[in-house]
Amino acid sequence: MDLMTICVTAYLLICGLFMLVLCKRSKHPLRTGAVSIAGGLLALGGVSVAGLAVPVNLYTLAVSAVLGIPGVAGLTALSFL
């Protein structure tokens, strides 16, 4: 495996654990998690339909599901670098 792939995978796992902790602390954890995941996936779909340079693959789907809309915004910003 490539070092970059390992780093991105580890980062996603850490962010996923962080999001689980945040969802657990909220009043309605399942609803909070579902809204975050749905918002991220819808944002990724919107960015893809708009034609921006964000490919849809396993890692972008994972980032959008785990981090939500801020994750998609980060992917969009990274695609312009």
C-alpha cells in the first residue's frame, strides 16, 4: 500500500471515531448521525453534478459520510490545489 493511502485511511478512522463521540454526546445521536451522513452524501452528489473536479470513489464517499458537508468542502478545496 502507498503511504498516502495509509495516512488518509488512518485520518478517516480518527475522524470517524471523533464523529461517533460527538453524535453520542448529542440529545438524539441516531438522528444527528443520519443527518450528517445524508448532508455529506448529498453535498458530494451536488459537487459531482456541478462538474467540479471531485471524483466519486471509496475515499471521497467515506470522507463525505464521516465528515459531512465540511468534508466535501475540504475535498473541493483540495481539488483546486
